[in-house]
Amino acid sequence: MTGGPNWSAIAMFAAFVAFTLGITWWAARRTKTRADFYAAGGGVSGFKNGLAIAGDYMSAASFLGISSQIFGVGYDGLIYSIGFLVGWPVILFLMAERLRNLGKYTFADVASFRFAQAPVRSFAAVSTLAVVLFYLIAQMVGAGQLIKTLFGLNYLSAVIIVGVLMTLYVLFGGMIATTWVQIIKAVLLLGCATVMAFAVLFQFGFSPEALFTRAVEVKASIAAANGAAAEQAAAKGLEIMRPGTFLPDWVSAISFGMALMFGTAGLPHILMRFFTVPDARQARVSVLWATGWIGYFYILTFIIGFGAIVMIGTNPAWVTEAGALRTGNMAAIHLAEAIGGNLFLGFVSAVAFATILAVVAGLTLSGASAVSHDVYATVLRKGQANSDEELRVSRITVLVLAMLAIALGIAFEQVNVAFMVSLAFALAASGNFPVLILSLFWKGCTTRGVVTGGLAGVLLALVLTILSKPIWVDILGNAKAVFPYTSPTIFSMPLAFLTIWLVSVLDKSPRAAVDRGGYLHQRVRAETGIGASGASDH
Amino acid sequence: MAEEDSSGDAARYDAVLADPRYQRLVRRRGRFTWTLSIVMLVAYFGYIALIAFDKAALAAPIGGGVTSIGIPIGIGLILLGILLTGIYVRRANKEFDPLVDALKKEAGE
């Protein structure tokens, strides 16, 4: 690619956009109530929801980011994949069915179930918006860079296009359109990744050892070309077979591991997906499908990353003499061109872009529902808002969030995408996750406890992140990072748990007695679903 | 949500709480889910501990080739996650769902 427009990519992209707008038009006619808008009327089957969850989760950071990370440093990229996957079984065992049984539209329904509504929902809205905004920045920046490289557009118009399309999906089609866009994109992405991984393995007679051997040789030859002696070069090549410098110290390793595993269980746009299924059984089935697809996808990206080393690792059009990508995050895209020429490149690019659009739509929807359902309808209107009023506030929020996302996308053009995503995970693991776990499983937990503890965790995670290298040094221009580790979670998540526990234990208010008294009934409903209605308006 | 927790529901919930089938469900499912969760946590944080304290252990080549032991371990963790999920869903469908259905029927749903 020369940076000029790639017409086959643009044609595929236009076809996809036209198709998804058709779906949005169709969904818009079915989106009448807030139950449709937030939760697709609660009528999505477990299989479809599983695909949609997989779609939400296989973001651009996963497909483009992880494959490029593997292309660059090999094994370290796999650590991301593993961490992103192992959160799923834990969500299934401890949360999925209980969420479905207790909640209706947002995870705050669950977190605030037996507590004072206003404070807990206000906390949930704040932490939801924080997670959603950081995640949005990452996706917007990724989309902007992708469109810029592929279509030859400038970054500004690229970001605006993403913002406008995403607004159309969510504004008119709500959760029904978002779910279908997510499902279609998941199928396309899984298809593309399968073709690419198959093509790579085919060249090596389906022997991973042969693929790895060649990749090690390529990395060694790059080292040799850059002046390393034979022995050094061989050692350099072998580095892609083991964990390297990505998590240099033990604090970073454990902290990062915690953020990925527990963060998944606190992402509001993922938790929201459990309200689109009719009952706990379907919630459970959807996690099984989602875990299967996501795991399969990560194994494919591993092969794709190594395939990229072998097939494009020394191509001077895409890679510098030192072996680095000329445009970051584009390893899978270049590999697609090497495998299937311009047409396949166009297809994979369109799918990669669709991936970002769909994830951005899901994020925006969960941010909007936090504002309209949790803050407006419950805190401000004390549950007296009707479906139409709530929908209107949702749609206004979507517009505001879209403008905010575009503005932030422009402001953060230079930020590292993978880092922003891991920050969103750290915030989710330090706020939403401890609040949900303790409100579900600990009788002694009180309103005061979850609000102070949740806020403490989120704030510490934020402050430590600002003090760490990617912001304190790279953006603010200070000489040395105050917080030297990769992720804040090892400090902020235990702080949240401890604070919730301590404040709850010391809480002697009349409200605390109500909170504790509500536990057993909450438990019955969480375990059995008795008294839980579907996501319908009645 | 609180407004739905009418007195009628409260009486139904008290009845379920006293039901031995409910107690059996909660005890068995609780033990099962926490066991599976601990298996996943130990496996994953065991792996993370190797990355934290002994990266070289994952670098050992297997079978005389270049493939390191870290690769099957890593892929194995992904497969373990899927497997545990499958084990839970299977038992939940077979054993826990009928118990829940019986309780729901008793409660008039």
C-alpha cells in the first residue's frame, strides 16, 4: 500500500455500511420501548447472544493489536489473549445467571438491588462512563488510524465518519441493531481469521513447529542484518518463543494479569448483554458460545501473528530494516494482502473497520443507558419516568457521547491503543467488579460500603495511571514516571475490596440494617429467578 | 429492584428459603462454582506467577525443536477456560435446572 485510496477496500466497506444501515432501518421499526432500546426486548437466544458477546469482545485491539504485538515480540502477545479469555469462566460461574435474574437493563440494577438506589446508581453511572470513555478513545483512535492508512482519508474525517455511523446505529436501532451488527461482524471476523490462519498453516504442512522454526529464522536474519553476530542473532530469534520484556517485573505481571481477568467481569457493555436474553439458562448458554468463539479466535490470532512474521517480516514496503511495522497495528492487514491480494485485503480491512464500529456502538449504548436509566429515570425522576421520556434522554445522551468520542478521538490521536484498553480493564476491575461481587455474595455489604469502596478503587486506578509512564512522561512531558508499573490493579482492586468491607462493617446507619436485611431475598431471586421478569415493559 | 419487592414476593421468598430443595441447590451449586472458579484462578495465576518470577521456565524448548513449553501451556489455558465453561453448563442443565424449575413451580411461576 502506498497510502493512496484502496478502491476494493472502499467498495467492500461501503457495501458493509449500506447493509448495516439497512439492518438499522429494520431494527428502528421494531424499537418502540426502552426494553427494545436497552435490551432488544429480552428476546435474543443464547447462541445469538454468544456471538454478539464474542463480537463485543473481539475488538480492534484484539484482532489488530494482538496480532501486531505477536508480530513484533512473539510470545508476549499471547499473554494478552490468555488474560482476556480466562475472565469468561469466572463471569459464568459467579455472575452471568445472577445478573440475568436480578437485573433488567443495566448492571446497576444488580449492584443496587438491595441498596439505596440513588447513591449506588450514581456511582455505577460514574464508573460506567469512565470505563466507556477510555474504551471509546482506544477504539476511535484505532479506527482513525485504520481508515487513514487504508482509504487515504485524513485522520479527522476518519474519526468523524466512525462517530456519525455509530450514532446512526445506536440512535435509531438501539440494542436490536447493535446486536445484529455485532453478530454479523463476529461471523465475518471469525471467517476472515480462519482463512488467514489456515492459509498460513497450509504453507507449513499444518506443522506449528515448522512455522515457529521459520519465524525464528526470520527474526534471527533481521538481527543479523542489523549487525548482530551469528550467535547473538540466533538468540535474538529465539526470543519470540518466550515471555520477554513486556511485563518486566513481578508487580507489573500480577497487576496486569488481574486487570485482564477481573476487568472483563466489570465491563458495562459486556454485562449489559446478559439482559438481552430471556432467562438465566440462555445467559449461561451464551457464555459457553462466547467463550468458545473467543478462545478459538485468540488461537487464530496467535497463528496469524507468527504467519505475519514469516510472510511479511522482511518486506521493505511494510517493515523497517529493524523489523518494525511502518504503520503500527497493521500486521494482520498486511498479511491479508500477502495471502489474498488486493481483494482479500479490502475484505479484511472492511471487517476490521466493522469491528470497531460495532464495538463503539455497544459501548455508546451502555454509556447512554447508564445516564438515562440509572441517573435520569431512577435518581432524578425516582422511577416515575415513562418509557418515552427515558428513550428521549437515552438518545440525547447518545448524541452527546458521540460528540465527546469524536473530540477525544481527535485529542488522543497519538495514544497507544492497547494501553487505553488495558486502562479501561483496570478501572472495571477496581470499581464495578468488587462492587458486584460483594453485593452478590456478602450479606454484610452496605450502601455506604459499596459507594465509598467502588469510588476509592476507581479513583486510585485513575490517579496511578495518570502517574504512570504513558501519561505522566509521554503526554505530560515529565522526566520520570511516579508510578513505575504497567497496571494499577494490584493496588486499586484490593483497596476497593478492603474499603467496601471496612466501611460496611463500621456502618451502623438505619440504611445499613435495611441493606443487610435484604440479602436473603436477593439471594433467592439471584439463585432461582423467582420474581424476575424479562426485559419487558409492563 | 426495590419497588418490585412487594410483600407478596417477600412471603414467597421466605417459603423458598425454608425449602430443603433450595438449600440443597445453593449448597451444591455454590460448592461446584467456587471449585471451578478456584481451578481457573490457580491455573491462570500460576501461569502469571511463572511470568512474574521465572520467565526462563516457560522458555524451555520441547521435543528438540524451537517450540517452547510456554506455547502449549498458554494454549492449554485457553482450552481449559473453554472446557471448564462446558463442564459447568452441562451439569447446570442436567442437575440444577430441574431443581430451579421445581422451586419456581412451587412458588407459582
